[in-house]
Amino acid sequence: MFVLVNLKAYPCDPIEVATAAADVSDDSDVRIAVAPQAAHIDAVADTGVETWAQHVSPNEHGSHTGSTLAEAVADAGAVGTLLNHSENRLKLADIDASLDAADRADLETIVCANNPDQIGAAAALGPDAVAVEPPELIGTGTPVSQADPDVVTGAVDAAARVDGDVDVLCGAGISSGEDLVSASDLGATGVLLASGVAKADDPRAALEDLVEPLN
Ligand SMILES: O=C[C@H](O)COP(=O)(O)O
């Protein structure tokens, strides 16, 4: 299973979370990556944890003030990027162009989507993976795997119909090892999570709890 911890704009210590994630990943068989704020990518990557960007712009080098260039996040140490998170929705043409930008910079890609229909459309754009997240469950602590298992199995089927090579993650409300096992049982090959770790009093303990059933 792949666990991608999105720190969003939470006021956590990105280095504390990254260091814990690197250690827990090393001590388990679980691939764990952290997606910090763009300004923290460099420092987070220095901890040795697999580091992702939360977003990259569709732009190439040029006059694009405020852009987050794929090339820049790769230079800072990111190896992948989320795209189209429900808190940073993109137009279809921009998802496509951001995927091209990520390809140019050799970044792995996960395109997020709300539901199985959107997952099928996202998979058709050729990312490495897609992530289904019902927006109403994000940050609630109620796991998608429990509240809406059909959306996970529907996403797995929708992606497989379009391109069997595209991995499917699920996210929203995931915080425990039990949630991770349920996600895997539903066919997901990874989870995208945020508040369960970024808002935890003890992020290391939260990560250890997450991977415990897989060890
Ligand atoms: O990117 C992560 C997802 O939006 C899930 O967030 P959450 O784990 O706080 O529900």
C-alpha cells in the first residue's frame, strides 16, 4: 500500500511529520510519502522521506507569476505531484497540461476526483494513479471505506475500464490501520490522507497506528 500524507495548509511542523514518515516507512514495508507546502519541499526532501508536491501549474518556464513549476518542485526534491485535489480543482485542459508539465519534470502523478465517473475521465488523461475522494467526507474522520465503500469499488472499476495500468487510491477520513486494510480490501492500492496525521498530537504514533496491521 502507498500512503500519501497531504499536509495541506495545516499548521503542523512539516519536518517533524516528514522525519516520522521516513522512519515509519523504513521500519515497515509500507511506502509513505509526504506532500508539504511548496515552500517546504526542499526541507522535507532533506529528511529523506519521499516528497510530493500538492500541485503543479500547467505552465512551462516563462512569464507566469505565482506559478508552481513542475521543474521547480522537482529541483527542490519532489518526485511526484497531486493534481486536481478537491481543494484545488482544475479545468480539464489544465489537468492535461499539468500532467504534461509533470512528465517533462519526471514527476509521478496522482489526479484526484470526486466520484467514479470523474475517475474514469481522469484515468483517460494517463496519470500514474487516480485518487477518489468524496469532498463531503474530507476532514471528517469518517473513512470513505466505511461511509461510502461503493465509491471506492466504483472508482477501481472505472479506472480499470479505461486503463488497467492506472493505480487507484482512495481518501477522505482515513486515519487508522483498519481504514487502510478496508481500502485495500476494496481494491485501492493506496490512500491519500491529511488530518489524521497533520492534526494529530503525535504524528509519529498516528503513522505507526496506520501501518501496524500491514506489518
Ligand atoms: O488530501 C487528503 C484528503 O483530502 C483527505 O483529507 P482527510 O484525511 O483530512 O480527510
